[in-house]
Amino acid sequence: MAENRVLLATVLGWIIAQGLKVLLGVVTERRFNFRWFVGTGGMPSAHSAGVSALATAVGLAKGWDSPIFAVALIFALVTMFDAQGVRRAAGQQAEILNTMLGDIYWKRPIADDRLKELIGHTPIEVFVGGALGVLVAVLCASA
């Protein structure tokens, strides 16, 4: 399994993207938050980096005309669409609902936890994650 370049590229793409997300969070917010290691949302999209690395590595290893590349590509496109579409919309709805709860219960504590707002990605976060994944896969294939 250690010589599986497809797996290596996929895992490295995700880890590098998640690490960059933590680094950018520390730089921009001047604090460290452990949740950035495992959380969703933010720049770059680790989901996009992982699936684009997967599709690219499969294409490089098995050929761009192989059925397994077609499966990996469709999987990557669906995942990236979901990351910036459905999950982003759910995050925006959570933000609106949290604002409404704050307005309704102003000055009164809310017993339940707030809804998680940062669960999706902007198109640029998805694009950067995807580009990072392709770069990682190409580097893994040439190493």
C-alpha cells in the first residue's frame, strides 16, 4: 500500500490542503483553533484537493481513456459541486437561522448549540483546492 501512488496523492492532497487551511487561519485570525484540522469549509477546499488528486493520479496511472478515470472524474466533479453548492447553501441557511435565533432570544441564553455555518465552500475555494490536488498528483507521479 505504501507504493500506491494514487492513494498517496489523494491523502497528501487532502493533508496539504487541510494544513494550508490551518496556516491561513493562524495568519489571518492571529490565533490557533484545533477545529481547523478536522473542520469543513475554508480555503482551500480539502475535499476538492483530495478528489482532484484522486482523479488526476488515476488518469496518470491508468490512462485518461480508462473507465476507472471516468469514475474518478465524475466522483470528483460531484464532490466539488456539492462542496460549493449544496453544502454552501446549507451553511448560508444556518447563518440566517442563527441570526434569527439571536434576534428572537436577544439577551436570553439559548440552550441549544448554534448551527454550524461554515460547512461549504466558495467557488474560488473549490478551484484552489482542485488545482492543489492536481499539482500534488502530478508531483507524486513524477517522484
